[in-house]
Amino acid sequence: MGTGESRPARAYPGAPVLPWPDGAPAPDLPAGSAGIAVRVRTGQGDQPRWPKIYAVGVDDRPMWHGLGRMVVLTGPGEHLVEIRDRFGVASMRRVRVADGQMARLEFWTPATLGSAEGVLAPEPVRHRIGAGPSNPVVFGFMAAGLIAMVFAGRAAPFVLAALAVPVLGYLVWARSKRRADDRYRVAASTEAAEAGRDDAPGWFLGDGSPPDGLAGDHGVLVVTGALRRTLTINGHGVLDPTGEAGAWVPWPELTVAGTPRPFSWRTWCYRLPAGEHELVVTARPPRTSVTVPEIDAEPFVRTVTITAGAVTRVDLLVTATVATRALTPAEVRRQAYLEALGGDTPDGFTEPARFTARITAA
């Protein structure tokens, strides 16, 4: 059994998606709509019992989760597509589609003992070997060295030195590999090159940096938003919350000097006049319809000083906990009734009961 068979692509209830099984032709789009096809895959060496599982969202709405490929039906225009893992946001892209057009994206993560970040980009994504460092490998060599020192006697220093060589070599390789991965992520963020070409209130950069000359006689504020989330259901922790639409933490709201600006996860930039500006970022709870969750979230407030011709950076980490509860049978019937009327309802049979968020400067 492969990873795609163990966790196939599944739509969240009510999401406008079309299946696209491997080996099948692309599905036809309904008249007057556009499509965004996303293929999520992992390395061939992943164990079926423990694959990396992801959720796909478009314009801050969860669409489907699992491995494989599905097509999200959208309207013509510009859209933000994101991939989330069980902790936060793994990658994000901006796409533009015309009426009847289908954009094709791929998210690929290599199988590795260590940490390896995937990249969402137009097909085909360059397949990369795993990145490190791999804690099991390093700790394994350290344990072997301690055992060898106990039994090697006078030869212990030589045994330890022999074991240290491959460990150091592995760490050097892992560091160079991660740097190469970082360069690849920046190169995939083609949105950065378009910043400043229109008179927008802000520009999405992905993992890139603002282009040279964007500031002009102003300054540039660059804000990066990262998410770290956990989920509990009826008081019990959930190891993998990707299948729960109620765990989808929306993008924060951002204002500069009281003026709302576009913002999402990853990196945005804003051209501002020189001087002091108040930056306010507010976390938002998951959407609900049956219950009103308790909210414990203080906004992040900071006065930033913008210098003409310079770039000012603010890196933010939103640490969020979503506590959900199972709906009662009466609430489930009410939810079905609202859906039949075309109301905006949550997905599934749980509702967020409490939302806690803290925003800190990373």
C-alpha cells in the first residue's frame, strides 16, 4: 500500500472540488468557472503507516486533505493557495486563472529521516533529496560512541574519533543541503518580482524578498507571518488535525496606522512613507455557525520606524490552540438544516469552543 492509498485525497464537506485520480485525464470545468489543480505527494520511501499528510486551502478556506490530486473550482482572477501540515503552513503560492483555465500546482516533500520542507510551485516541481539534520542518525552515532568508549578501554579515543568523522560529515552535508533548499524556496517565489508593478496596498512575496528599488523615496515594511497550531477535541489532543476543518486558523488581520492591509501567512511587503507607523496584527478564530467560541487572543502592537530607501522587517509567530467539542445530535440536525438553506456552516461534526492565540516577534 502506498501513501496515496493510505491517506487518499478527501474534500472537506461543502468544498467546491473535483477529483482527479492519478492516470486519469483532467476533469472538465463547469461553464463560467476556473480551476486550481494541486497535487500533493511525498517521497517514495515513506512508510504507509506514517506518511506526511497535508491540507490544501484556497483564499483562506480549507478545500481538501490527504495525498493525491484534486481540482478546486474558483472564479477567474487572483487566488492564494496554501499547503498546511499538522503544525502550520508549509508553503503558499499566488496564482492567476482566467475563465475556463486550470492552473496546475504540485507540492512535493522528500522522504527523509530528518526535517525536509516541501515547496508548492507550478508543475513540474524539482524533486529533491531529503534535508537534515536528522536527529535519529546523530543520536545513534552518539550512543554508539558512548558504548564503544565503555568497552574499548585505552582505544576509546580512537574509536570515538572514528565515529565523529561520519557525524561531522553528515552535519556539514545537511547544512549545505538546507541552504540549497532555502535558495530553491526563494527562487520558487516568483511573486516577489512583481512587487511594486501596481499601486496595491501590499504585495505577497511568498518566501522571497522585495525587489531592489521598491522603496523609492519611501521605505518598505516586510512582515512575515508563521503559524504554530495545536488542536484538542473534547479535551483530548489530536496528533494530526489536518482532517478537521474546525482547526483551520484563518489569516490574521493587519493594519498599518489604522489602515487595513492585505495579509496572510508567509511574507508580505508594504511601501510606506518615512516615519513612525503603528503596526497591529490580530489573530482570528476558526469560523463557526452553531457555537460562539471563547476567544483569548491579544493583538500584537508595535511602532515601527520606516526609513526612506530602507527595508524594515518584522517576523511574527502566531501560536494558536483550537479547542473543539463534538456537536450534539440536535446541533448536527440544525447544521444540516442550515446547509440545506444555503447558510455558511462549518465542516464536519465538531465546532471550535475556545480559541487561544499569542503573537510574538520571532
